[in-house]
Amino acid sequence: MNSYSSFSQSSVIVKTNSFIRSVYNWMAIGLALTGFTSYYVAHNETMMQMIYGTPGLVMILIIAELGFVFFLSARIQKIQATTATSLFVVYSILNGITLSFIFIAYTATSIVSTFLICAVTFLACSIYGMVTKKDLTSLGGFMFMGLIGIVIASVVNLFLQSSGMQMIISYIGVVVFIGLTAYDTQKLKTMAVTIPDNATGGMIRKGAIMGALTLYLDFINLFIMMLRIFGGSRD
């Protein structure tokens, strides 16, 4: 009986680690695609003129990105794993296009240093979310309310154009996405443990893609908030 329990526990650990590793691998692929696309577009004068010189194109791209996220979240159970993977890849590339402005607005040194700070912070939060015994559900709910507040404040500031308000939003945003990273990591760990033994490869892949998308969004938003704080302007 003890040997069976040990084998069962070992099997759960292997399954959990495999799923979590898949999530982070896909997240890393998404970030790599976004970073490469951003750099390429920012250093291609023709593309920059087309994207930022065409009225409304940036807004169309942002709306398209939101559409990808909402579609994936709502239809993940019904679409094929290959479709989910393709949508995640396309989304990462689109996001890279819309984020290409950071290479124009900020110095390369500040982008690299902020990315490293963000990566270390994200890693620490993920480790905490993975190892803590504390239930972070209430923290996740609180941080989600903070996220809604950030969105509303950001929309208002589009009209006010207040640099002071933008900085306050950025500081609050760092706190919010640090909390969400820990919460989302714990949620993924719980998901991994509860994967049924009869789950198909496609089901596991779709779960990994959704997990990767969640952590990808946490990382990207944390990076943008930190860049607004620590980034050195080219002006």
C-alpha cells in the first residue's frame, strides 16, 4: 500500500512538473516572438511608417489582440490544440508589432536593464506562487479589482494626458501584476495537479497554452509598467 502511494505521488509530481514546464516553454516562445518582432519592426523604417503613419492601424491591431485573447479564453475547450497554439503564436507577433514603439521611445540600455529586473521579479513571484502553502485566491480577486481600476484610470488618462497620473498608474500596476503573477502561478499548479489521468495530449496542450498566455500577459504588463518607471527616454 505504501509503495503504491509512493508511486501515485511520484506520478502526480512528474505530471505536474511536465505541465508546468510546458507552460513556461510556451510562454518563453511567446516572449521571444514578441521581442524579435518588436526589434525587427522598430528597425524597419518602411514598416514603422506603415504602422504608425496609417491612421487607426495601431488601434485596429490592439483590438485584434484583444479579440485573440477573448476568443482563446472563451473557446479553448472547443477548438483544436493546433488552433490554440497558432492563435497564441499570432497574438505574440501582433503584440510585438504594437510594442515596437518602446525601441523608439526608450534607450536600448534601459530596455535591457528593465527586462532583467522584470525577469528576476517575475521569477521570484512565480517561485513564491509555486511553493507557498497559503491560498492566494483572495489576493487574486483583490488584484483583479486593481487591474480593473488600472484600465479605467488609463482610459481616463488618455484624455487628461497627465504624466503624474501615468506614473501613479505604473507604480500601482507593478504591485498588481506582481500579485497576479503569484496567484496565476499557484492556479496553474493546482490545475496541473488536477489534470485527469485520461486527459489527451490535445487537452494538456490547450491547458498549457492558456497557462502560457496568462503568464505571458502578466510578464508583458509588468515589463511595460516597470519600463515607464525605470526606462530612460530617448528624448
